[in-house]
Amino acid sequence: MRLVPIFSHDNGDYELFRNEIIHIARKNLRVPNDGEWYTSRGGLRSPVIDDSCPMEPDGLSVFADLNNWIEWKLNESARELFSGLSVRLKINRSWICMNRARSGDWNVPHDHGSDNYLSGVFYIDVPSDDCGNLYIMNPNVVSFFKSGNERSYSDLSEMVPREGRLIYFPSDLVHFVGPNLSNVDRIAYSFNSIPVDPLSGKKYSTGYSSEFTDSVYGMIRDIHKSTSSSGDD
Ligand SMILES: [Fe+2]
């Protein structure tokens, strides 16, 4: 049972660009510098990819195509979550992460902050099981209450990585990645997204005081008001 929105989509065309994207991903991976704090325990990372720091040297087009597909899916979900709200989601930050074969490399529990809206992962190279599942923790307090062996509520959603699979969820959900115990490197592409006004291009923060959140609350209040008033009549 899941009590929070978690989305999963498979890219049916992944075979067409798989080899190119693995090649480019490996060229951009490095051991994190001393002092850099990452969620990785072991493993390699790419530099952060954003507007001011695009991927080098030749990864832009294949990752731009991937971003377009991910944003298409994100916006399908955004319409489902906030129907009627005219904003689009845009990837504002992304990076590649490799947990090495037979290393036990893993990622500690963390979230992607309240400044982002939906965050997620696209699996680039995960050719076998036991390379580290994704665990997303249920934020609802009720999930901690269980009776006997009955698991009426789940406190963890376990997601098995598959090549070409995209998984995303609200950015403030705590999640972690199990250790890579397989004989292959596990390479994944992670990202954050934020709402952008489709006309002006203005980027919104999703912090509680943001204009975007205010507009969502305003919309909910309007719906609530119209529902209440029709009930009173
Ligand atoms: Fe993460």
C-alpha cells in the first residue's frame, strides 16, 4: 500500500540511446573531491549539471533529449496532482551517480529539500539484481503503527531498478539506496524539478512562503469554498 504519490515509467526507446548515454556518463564520473558532501557512501559522481554548469564535453544533446522525455512525464503527473494550475515543471539540477560493482556502495537516507517539487531517478545501467533497490519512506506517522504480523500500512516503498526506468516522487520524501552487491556498476541519473511559469519562464520555489504554494493553497481554498457553499444551499 502506498499513501504517497510515487510515479514509474519505462522508456520504450531506451535501447536506441543506451550505449551512447552510458559512454557519456562514464566519461563524466569522478571520485568526489574532499569536503564535498554527498549522499553517496563510496562510488563516483558527475559534477552537478545545471544552467551554469552544463555537462562536458559532449553529453548535452543526449541528456537534453532525456530531460525532455522526463519533463514530459513530470508534467503529466503535475496535471494529475494540480489540475487547472498553469505551471510547468522543469529539471533545474541533475547529476550522475555510480555505485561500483561488489563494493557495497550505497546512498544514505536523505531528501531533496522543500525548494524542489518532484525529484527522481532514471536508471542508465543496472544490468542485474542486487545492485541496490530504492527505498522511499512513508512520511505518514500512521505507517509506524502495525498490529501483529498484519502490515496494514507500509513504512517503506521498495523500488527495483530497471534500465530505462524513471521513478519520481515529491522532493521532500526521505529515501535511500541499498548497497551494490552485484558484479556490475550501477549507474543512475538523478534530478530535481521546480515549477516554471510557461509564459514568463519565471521559476518558483516550492518553499512554504512561495508564490507557487500560495497559488496552490488559493486554488484549494476556492474549491473548498465552492464545495461548502453548494453543500449549504
Ligand atoms: Fe536522492
